[in-house]
Amino acid sequence: MIRFSVLYPASDDATFDHDYYANKHVPLAVKTWGLDGAEIDRGVNGPYVAAVHFTFESMDAMGAALAAPATAEVMADVANYTNISPVTQTSEIVG
């Protein structure tokens, strides 16, 4: 299994609309990529204001999902909830 995480670093000038993110953006990504859901984190203490974790069966499945033409709509939607440039992490789930 592969986990694709998108993390939003905190900064003094960062803006982030958690409600929009949870109710509009993440569901758009889940639908676009044909997933059953995602785990959303709201930062409480640490270097990130938010994060989301998507799980894929394989690297090939993740690559195919992210290459879908509708991913452009997901990426364009980022401006609707934040001014933060996200950081991504791809991980193999080992436990």
C-alpha cells in the first residue's frame, strides 16, 4: 500500500480554510482519484497547519490517479482555501 500525504507548512502569513478543505477540496480529490476516502489532519502543535493522507493500492495506481485529466481541477482548487505551497510525501505503508 502507498500513502500520498499533502502537508501545509505553518507560517506567519499562512491562511487556511479548514471547513472548505474538509467539505469541498478533499472530497473533490477523493472523487477525482476514485478513492473511498482520506484522512484529514488539523494541525494542533507542530510545523503543519493541516495535512491529508490518501491511500493507493500501488505506485502504479497512484501514478494513474494523479495523471488523470481532472487532477488539474483539484490543483486549481487549492487557491480557494489556502495561500500555502504544500509539501508532499509518498510513503510505503509497512506496518
